[in-house]
Amino acid sequence: MDRGMDWSTFFRTGLEPVQAYQPGLREEQIRQIAKTDTIYKLSSNESPLPPFPSARAALHGALESLSEYPDGSSHQLTQLLSWHYGIPFDQITIGNGSNELIDLIALTCLEPGDNVVYGWPSFIVYRSSAQITGAEYREVPLTAGGSFDIAALLAAIDERTKIVYLCTPNNPTGGVVSDDDLKEFLDRVPGHVLVVVDAAYEEFIDGRQAARPLAYFDGQRPYVVLRTFSKMYALAGLRCGYGFAPSIVVEMLNKVREPFNVNTLAQVAACACLEDVDERERRHALNVEGRTRLQACFERLGLRYHSSQANFVWVEVSDAAATFDALLKRGIIVRPFPGASGLRVGVGDAEGVAATVAAFEAIFDTPAL
């Protein structure tokens, strides 16, 4: 083989600006850096708790069927979601995480010359999916409270805009779009724009004024709502997301998705935990308690933070890289964002929250109250 050959001729030129997703450090890497044997991984917005007991029991019962391909239509899960939310079966789509559904929407809708609009900072896949399809991406600054700026989003839309993403609660800031703002946005957004609301963290909301995106879904307007089982339901390792969309959108997404995109265990576990309301409410309360403790800590330390409605808190620090390293040495793994003067701090279990509070207090030299 000619080692001096030009490999660039094999690949699409449009992929050049796309940055591969960078996962966090592995646990064995952390243990080489940390000065403690106890590690709290709070960098990926994962649940600090295991899957629901109902999901674990269902998973055990499904092991014997793994020699067979999964149900390519995710029929049972789709039917259960239809009953649970009162949405017609043909207006529901299932994905390998809501991440895949964002990619599929881009592949289905975007062409070179189109553009997408979304707030920034937010979920990186909005950008990468646009880049892969050759579309332009327009990143609109967030409000001072860390939520999407509805007026600014509307101002960024033009005749070539194909998709607008709304992330509420927003990742990484935890800010939410209010019900009044979402209603105003949907009233004013042009009819040629597909509105995609990424509501991956909706189950963590406890504010009364926060929008409930599914309340505006009618199956007719160009409007999609995405959800996931990765966060509240603690199934991140199985990858199962779902979306509500007009039936024509679902039909077109089926043309580009993989035939068996959601594995058997993901489908079984999702079905088992969806209607476990008591466990969901218990975990919601634990998250509110932990989130409140983190925010109270940042308040005591004089650190600016965004009031969050998710399972993480965005906190601003003068030197994000140095603070990240200092936390890492204490076994606390958070998420830095290149170019940003802040860190996304996940809400752990009670022990993890206590360790996080202690680490921040030690770093910023303020005794606990």
C-alpha cells in the first residue's frame, strides 16, 4: 500500500468540519489521576441510581430471546406509548436514543443550502447532524437565565430555514422555555419550518411555568417532540428514545432508519418502567433534593449558577479547566465545555451530592455551614 496516498479523496468534503463526539474519561483513567478510591461520575447526566426494579426483572426474563433479531417496528413499546400518552400509533417513532432521532430527522429533511437554528450552548448533535448533511447551522445565544431566547430564534429564521431545535430543559444549562414563550413561538414560527423540541429532561421539571411540549402536539403542524428513557428511567446503557411527530414525518424517518435500530433489551426495559409512576415520582423527589443542595452550595460560595430544571446544574467559575482538575483529584467528574467559563455538574445520589458539595467547598476555601 502507498503510505503517501491522499486519503482525503475517499471521504466527503463536508465531513471535514465535523468533530467526533468526545466521551468522558474512562474510570481506569480517572483512578490514575484522582487521589481517592471513591469516584463520582457526574459528567454525562446519567442517573446515579440503577434501572427501575420493574425494568431489571423484565430484562432478566428477556435474556433467552437474544438469539433472535429485535422487533424492527418496536410494536409493543409503540403501542404502550400510544396508550400512555393518548397519541395515535402512527405518530410515534422509536430510536436508539433520542440522539439517533435527531440524526434521522436531519438526514430526512436537510439538504445543502438549508439551515437549522437553535440556541447555544446546547446539545452538540444539533450542530453535527447539520454539518453531516451539508446544511448551515445558526447558533443563537441563550438568555441570561440559560434558556432558549424565543425572540432571537425567530429573528434568525429565513426562507432557507428547515428546522428549529428547542431544548427544554436545556443541556448544559438546565434552563426551560416557559409555557407562554412556547405558545408564542409556535404562533409566530413560519409554516415551512419543522420545530423539534428536545425534551430529554422533561421528567425532572418541577416549575409550574415550564412548558410541557407535548400539550401542543396535534399531529398536524410541523412539530416534533423527542423524549428518552436514558435519563429519568436510568436506561442510558440500553439506548432507547422516542418521538411524537405527524404520521408523514414518521413514515419518512422509517425510510432512513436502520431496520433493527432498537435492541430487544431496550424495548423490554422501556415497556416495563414506563408506567411505574411511584418509582418515577420517588426519583424526581430525590433529584430535586440533590439539585437544591448543589445550588445552595454554589450560593454560599458566591458562584453564579443557572437555576436548573434538569438533573444537572451549570455553574460558572473563573478557571473552568483548573476547577475541573481540582474536582477530578477529589474523585468528582464533571463536564467542561471548550471555550465556556463554566462546568456542568450532575446531580448524584445523596452520597454523591455530599461529596460534590465538600469538594467545591474545599476548592473555594469556604467551610460548610
